[in-house]
Amino acid sequence: MGSKEQEKESQTAKNASKLQVSNCVSDLSEKSQHLFGSLLKPQVPVIQYNLNQLEERAKNLELKVVSTRDGDTKAHYLLAESGMNVEQTRQKIYSVHIHSQWDSLEMEKRTLYERPHAKIYKEQNVIASIEAGLQSSANDFQIKLMKDSGISWENRKMVFLQDTGRMLRSKDNTVLGASVTMSLQSSFAKPALKASLLAQSQPAYSLRTPASSVLHVADQASSTIGNEATRNQFSGQSGISEKFGVFAAAIHKLNDARIHGRIVRVWSLFASASRKIDREHPQLLDAWSLLAYMVDEKSNNVHAFEAMKTSNADKTDISPSFQNNIIHGSLRFLEVQFLAFVDAQLSDNGHVSSTKSLDKMIAYSRLRFFKNNSWVKPTISIADDIPVWAVLFYLMRAGLLDLALEFVTTNAHVFENFGRSFPSYFNAYVKNPHQPLPKQLRDRLQAEYAQLMKYAPEDPFKHAIYKLLGQCEPHRISLPEVCITSEDYMWMQLMFCRANANNSVTFNLNQRSINNFDLQQLQKKIVAFGPRYFNPKNSTPVNYFLALLICGEFERAVNYLYTFYPIEATHYAIAMSYYGLLHTCNYEKNENILIHEAESVRINYPQLIVAYIGYLDSVDTLVYLDYIACISLVSSYKTCCMNLVKIMLLQSHDFSKFLGDIRQDTERTTGLLDLYLPLVPFDQASLQALYAEGARNADDDGRYGDSILLYHLLGDYDTVIGVAVKNLSQSIISRGLWMADSQEQSQRKSSPNVVANGAPDALARSLLEIYESNPEKSVKVSKTNKDMCKLLLLVMDARTLYDKGEWQGVLSEIAKMNILPLDGDLEHAHESLNSLFLRQKAYDLSTLSPEIMNIVPFLLFMAMSSIKILFSTLHNNPTEADEGLLSSIKFIASNLVMYSTMIEHRLPPQVLEYLQSMQIN
């Protein structure tokens, strides 16, 4: 029992403790809530606007106040009734400013503070101006130095390019055959051929080509020796100057023929010039011969070739006749070249020269393939100890088709053994070598060719001949045993070429249609090969140039050659333009000579000429005119040509040379530009614009002779006399005040032309005389300019008398000018009258033009010097008759001194000093 009571008591105590704890927790919760509410109660007003918003609201309130404010309306009415102007009163009140003593002290302090800084600032400005002047002078000097060094560098660069083109030679000419080059294999290398061989092969043709360039044969040893000789013989800048001169003379001959409407054979003209200076570059001479064959210079119509081109001169629109001329000319050049090479090879190997071409080809074939009493090529077909296919191919290669047909006919049984129908094929081919065979023969030949290809090896020359006759596989020419040089390769390609008119002809071989091979496809192939195939070691750049010429890529050829031989490239371009061979573009001021288009290229011909002119230094301006006139060879460039001539004249200042001079009858003499008008067709409007711009430039530069000439040509005769007056006045002043004793007379030879006389006094006198003798021109000259000119001429007359020692005459001439007070009649007049006379003279001086006022010190010096000498002469030998003259002279001298003091601001100090010292003496 006791235990149960204890348990109840403990339980009751636990419950009471729990209740007490819960009451405490609830009390704490209630108090915390009251505390949270008291803490959240705001102690300050809540911020509703930020600073920007407050500023904006303040402005708005201000505007409202100003707009609603009545102002001082009642006060205004009150003041208005009393007769006061409110606005004027307000301005007077505002204008009143009361200065305190502190303000004046502050102003003085600021002045004392700023004055040293102003002085420092002024000194800094002076120093900055001096530094700017020095910097400007240094910049001008640097520009001139860069210009001069740039010209020198361009000349040195051209010398370097020429030197590189001559001295770089290949040491190994053995990579031939399929990898096309312009040299023979080293196994056939022989000494250089004589220059007369090709000329002997064509005696009727005036343009001789050195045969040493025919196939460019040189072994390694001779090439090395030749390089050393070239290095030793190269003469640097003198050689370049000689080349400039030779080609400039040729260009002048070309333009002279164009002016007079004469036919000129340009290739022959330039080849003759090139032969004088390019002896070590025979390939460049070959190029002139090649182009001469293309245009057929022996014909009388020099522009017949140009007429074959279409008007838009697009690559895709080249006429068939134009292509045919390129193909036939290139073939003829390669054939003549090969024939000369054969003659040289036989001569060098000790063979007796034969007049029969067939014997030459047989001998050449044996020279190639018969060594040590045996035939070195087992595939060569031999009949009667003759390699018949090789001989026939060489006859075709030399263009001797008639002789080849005779050879086939004579040996018909031999050829029938190798191909039964071959004589008939060849006979049909010779009748029309530039057209496909008849269809029946063509089909049979195609079949035989297909069999021939199956049973290789076969005679390579037979293979080549069948390809040529049947136009078989024109895109696959890999005959290294036949085409041993790139000339052989190009000849084979050209034999396959046909004009676009024959493009429709197709051949059926093994069910495949093969289009005819034309010149455009050959051009694409050569361009795709690039220079590395023709110039693998970058030692003979002319090889690729010739390859491009052969296929008619004239623009690319010029552009490529310009990199190595800019002089020759420029003149090739001029000659090509003469015959219309170049595809040109609109003139663009950019450095690119070759302009690439979608499917063609065009040449920036004017830029090429301008770039070449930039190489010319210290040459006669006629040379520049000659080259610029060549731009008009392309009719679309005539405007460009006129603009360049205009620029040349304005920069060279050779106006009297190109535009003529003024004759005594006021007419103009003939200038060079008159002679070149057929080439540079200036119209009257263009000439007038040239005269006006040139006259303005001459005025700015102080070139009075040019200015006089150009204003005369413009018909502005009053300005002509005005310029002559200015020229004469400056000439008088430039002689100096203290050089009157010097004898500076014009020693020039007399000339019927006015401007050519040169001396300012003679020029002014001649102009005045010829204008006054012509009433129509005289009325256009103002009286003021005439009077000034006459006045200055009187000064020159007085100067002449002064130099001769005629002192009385000097005073008489000066008195005629009515400028100085030399009148002695007022000697006995009242002083006030004389003073009035002097003041009037001083005033009249201010009304004169600057040209006259500037010479007054000179006149005073001459007058006083003459008076001094006259006075000394008369004083040393006095007579009764001279007493009055001495008194008059003293009076005039006194007047001159007083007059000089009135105009002392216009006189140099040394003149005043001289006059006063003379009066004292």
C-alpha cells in the first residue's frame, strides 16, 4: 500500500512540472510576438522616391510655379503709367557693377600671375613654329632622297634582273622527252651554231634569226664557260642605258612611219634593234622571227592580221582565220628552225653539205641512229639501209611535204610492206594537210592504228606519222623517242590543232567520239603545264615565253617575260599592239599587268607602258612622248593617251618644244605635238584646257616664259602683257641696287621666235610691238598694262645709257617716266610750292602698281649716281655757263632726298643712307 501512494505522488509531481513548463512556453511565445510587433513598428517615414525622381519632381514643380506666376504685372502697369520703360530700366540696373578694393587687388594679382605664363606660351609657340619648319624641311628632304634612291633602286633592280636572266644557266640539260624542256638531250649536245645558218636557209627574208637559239644546244662544260664569259662581259648600267637608247630609236622610227602613213615591218625593226644588244639571248631574237611568221610581214597590208579578230576581242570569239595564222606561222617557224638545226648538226659532225634536203634527212637519221656500224634502235624500221619512217617524219618535221610525197611514191613498195594502204593515206594527206582525211580513208586508217597500238612495240616514227595523218588521240602525245625537244612536242601539238570552224568533225574509234584538237585546247594545256615544265631549274625563262607565243597566249607571254626582261617584254607588247594581237582591258591604275577574267586574261597595256616609262631617267621628253604615243595603237586607249601626254607636258614644262613658239607675226610655230596629232588626237577643247591648266601652274611656279606662251595660245593677250611686265620688273630688281655698273646685257642669239629670245626686256619689247602692230590683238590689251610695259622699257633704256656712261641721257629717260621729282623749273619758286609738288609726287607713287613701285629704289639710285657724276664733272671744270646747271643739279638732288624721306617706308635703308651721303658730299 505504501508503495502505491508513493507512485501516485511521484506521478502527480511529474504532471505539475509538465503543466508549469507548458505555461512558461506559451508565455514566452506571447511575449515574443509582442516584441516582434514592437520591433516592426516604423520609427522614420518610408522613402518613396529616389534622388533622380526627387530631382525630376522638383523641376516639374518649378515649371508649374514659373508658368503660373503672375510676375510683377501690377508693378509693370504702375511703372508704365508713370512713363518708365521696364526693360530699359532692368538693363541699366544689371549693367551697374560695383567693384570693391579686393576685386582690383585680385585682378592685379591675376595679371601678375598670368603675364609670365603668356610670355612662356609665346616662346613655346615660336619654338614650335621653328620645329615645325625644321620638320617640314626634313620631310621634304627625305621625300626627295627616297625619290632619288627609288629611281636608283629601280635601275639597279632592272640591272639585277637582266644579269640574273643572263647568268643563270642550267648545268644539266638531260631531263627531256615527256617532261618537256627547250633543250636537247645531253647525248646530242653540240657546240653553238653559227648565227648565219638560219639566215642562209631563208635568204629572201630580211629578219635573220641566229640559229644558235634553234634548239639551244650546249653541253655542261661549254655552258659553264659561257656563264663566266657573260659575267665578265656584263657592263652594268651602261648596258641598260644602251638598250634604252637602241629601243627608243626604234620606237621613234615606228611613230614616224605611223605619222606619215607608211607601212612599217615592226618585227624586223625591233629584231634589228634587239640583235645589237641581245647577242647573248638568241631566244629573244627567235621570238621576233616567230611573230614575223605569224603576221606575214611580207604582205603589204600590215593590219590585215588585226582585222581577223572580232570586235570584242574575247578569247572565246577568236575567228578561225586568226587561229589559222597563229598555227601556220608557228609551224612554219618551227619547221625552218628544225631545218637549220639539221644543217648545223651535219656540219659540226663533218658531213659534206648537200643541196638536196632528202640527202640531209637521210644523213641526219644515220647520225642519230647508226653508231659503231650498227643501228642502235631495234624498233627502227630499216629498208635498203635507210630508216624510212624516220626519214619521212623528218621531212614532215621540216615542212617538206612535197619532197616527202616524192619519197613515199619512190619507195611505195617499201611502205606497202609496212602498211598496204599507207601511200594512199599519205597522198590524200599531202593534198590538204590541214583538213581531215576523207571519211573512207580515215576509217581504214583508224582501224590500222588500233591494230598498231595492240602489237607494240612498233617503229615510233611510224606510230607518230599514223597519229598525224589520222588525227588519232590528239590529247595523248607521249613519244619521247620522237619528240626529243619541246619544239618537237609543240610542233606535234600544232599539227593536231584545227580552227573552231572544224570543231564539228569527229572521229569514231572503238565506239568513242573524239573531238578535233584546236588551238584553245592547246593553250589550256600549255598554261596548265606552267613554267616549271619548260624551265625546271628557273635558268632559262625564255623557254616558257616561247611556248606561250607558239600557242598564241600573247598576254601571258608578255606578263611572264616582264618579270625577267622588262625592256624586251615592253617592246614585244608594243609590237603586238601594232598588229592587234593583245586582248586589252579598261585602263586601271593598278600594278597588275595581267588581268584575270572568268575564262580569259587581258593585259593592262597602258599600265605596262607607264611602268616602263618609270624606268627611264634623264632622257629627252620626246622619248616619253614616243612611248606614250604607242598607247594609241589600241584605239580604245586614245583618251588615256591624251591624258598621259597632258600630264607629261604639265610636269616637264617643255611647252615651247611641244606646243611651238610665238612668231613676229603673232602666229604660233609648229611644235612636236602638232606632228604627233595623228597619234595623239587632241581636239581644240582639250588643247584649250591644257593651255589653261599649264598657264595657271606656270604662274604659280614663276615660269614666265611658259605663262606668256600659254596665255597667248589661249588668246588672253592682256594677261600676256601683264605677265611680261611682272617678269621684267622682277628681272630689274633681281639685278640688285648696287650692281648698276655691271654689264648684264643679253648675249643670246637672235631668234625669229619671241619666247625663244629669253631676255625679259627683249621679250616684253617684242610682245608689245607685235600686239600694237595687230589691231585685233591690240584692242584686247588694256591701256594700263601697255603703259606699265612702256615704263619698264624706259627703265631698261635708262639702264643701258647708265652702263654706257651717258649720265644726261639717264636723267632724261627717268624724267620721261614722270615718277621722280627731276623737274628743275621750281628752283626759284616758293618753298611751299615745291613742297606741294613733292607731296603730290609721293602721293602719286601710292597709286602705281607694285611692279612700278618696286623699281623706285633702283631709279633713285641711278638718278642720284648720275647727278653725282655730272656734278663732279662740272665742278672740277667750272665755266660761267655751267653755274646755272650746277645750281639746278643741286636743287634736283635736294628734292630727291626730301622725296625719299616722304616715301622712306617704301625704300631700303641703304638707299636712304646713300642718297643722304651723296647730298652731303
